[in-house]
Amino acid sequence: MANDVEIVEALPRLAARAPDAHKGNFGRVLIAGGSRGMVGAVGLAANAALRGGAGLVTFAAPQSIQLAVATLCPCATSLPLACGPPDGRLADEAAQQFLDAAARADVLAVGPGLAVGDAQRRLVRAAIAQEKPLVLDADGLNNLAAIDNWPALRRCAMVLTPHPGEFARLTGRSIGDIQSARQPAAVAAVRGWLGAGAAPGPLVLLLKGAGTVVTDGSKVRINATGNPGMATGGSGDVLTGLTAALLAQGLPPFDAAAVAAHVHGRAGDLAAAALTPPSLIASDLLDFLPAAIREIYG
């Protein structure tokens, strides 16, 4: 890793809330995702954003699954995105619907269960070209990888949260190459994207896996929480919502990603201790987020 990278170990504490605070003080999060066969992903992300402290959370999902997702996260509001016949897949006009709703949000997240296709890429392109802070995960990243020269289109502060396979698609490197030098690979990728981009705002990479790497190209934090029980479907969706919630409460992108990685892993450690690693499922993380957050709450 480059010698000019700052290694960060300390985490910021979350500020105590004023007695007269209201939901508008803690940010509005809009999360786009979901598709047939992936109904739960955006619901997990929305619930994680709420557990993570966001004041208001809205999920945007294809109209064909909106009501099903709503049953999973009753504390969130929802936006039905246009679908086309015959199979209820996302329609091209969904991108504009998302942008219209984004005007009323503070932070955006795109990707959990979104699926890959032309309409999805149109939505991702619209998301990176607007100016609100954005978290991209899962199919948000897979669609991003198919957009030519996407760094030049970026106009927002952005947090990318890939696993090694998604990171390989974004960079063109092999998974084995990435895993053999995770920190240098992450730093080099961010620096390359920043060099090719037009936006002045920060770009943060959270490379998931054992020893999650968080970097903005000049600072690096290696996360020490988490366990193999978290290697289960939906765990990353929880991280997406949690990261968006911390951004919505005012943490800078690097700090939000670092805190999210720590709290997410700590919730996983608490869940594994109570339930055993093999029995841990992603929704368990939601139940243990409050105890993990309490440890860093002012």
C-alpha cells in the first residue's frame, strides 16, 4: 500500500439526541431496489436504515412487488416504480420517478435486489448524476460496471460497498488478485476513479469481506468486527441501509462507511454469540443493531 495513506483506527461516536428532536432532524433516506425473486433485499435495507437512526425512510420498488415489500417494513413509506408488460420488470420511466422522489430525500441508496437491465442502468446513471449523497450496492454496482466511464458522470458524494466479485466487475481485476492485496487494490481503485471523475465530492469504497477495507483514496480503515456467520444472503443489504442512515444523520462519507462496517460486524458478532454462526440470518442483524449502536452512542 502507498506510504502516503493515513491509517485510521478511531471511530467517531454518534451524538446524543436533543430532547426536543423530531424525525426531520435525522434525515430522509430513499432506497431503490427489489425485483421479482428479490423482494426481501430492499425491505432489509429499509429496516436497517430505520434501525440505524434515519428519521424517515422510503423505499422505491417496482409496482409489481411494492405491496409485498411494504409488509416487510411497515415503518417505511413506499414509492411504486413503473413496470412494463408482460413480466412486470422495471420500465424506463422509473428513473425519472426516482429522481422526482430524490428531490425530497437527503440521502439515496440504490441496488439491493434491483436486477440488471437497461431500465436499471438508466436509474443508476440518473442516481450518480444527481447531487445527493449516494450508497451503491449489489445490483447498483453491477449496473454501474456496465456504464462506460461512469466516474466522469458522477456529481455526488458516493459510497460503494462491493464484495470481491462486484469489485472485480468494477475494476476488471480477478478476485484472486484482489484478495491477495485487498488494501492496495482498494486504494488504487478509488484513486483511479477520482482521477477520471468530474465531481468534487468524496468517493468512498467499502470492500467487504474478512477485514473489510474502507478507503477514500487517502485514508484507510480496516474493520475488525464480524464473523463467518454473516456470510449469508441479505447481510449486505443491511449494511447498505445502515450506511445510508449514518450519512443522513450527518456523518461524512468515510466516517459513515467506517462506522457502518463496525456496527454491522458487531451486530453480527452479538447475533452469532446468541444464535451460533451457522444459524445466523440477515434479519437477525436488525435485532442486534441496537446493542451494537449503543456501544458507540454518545
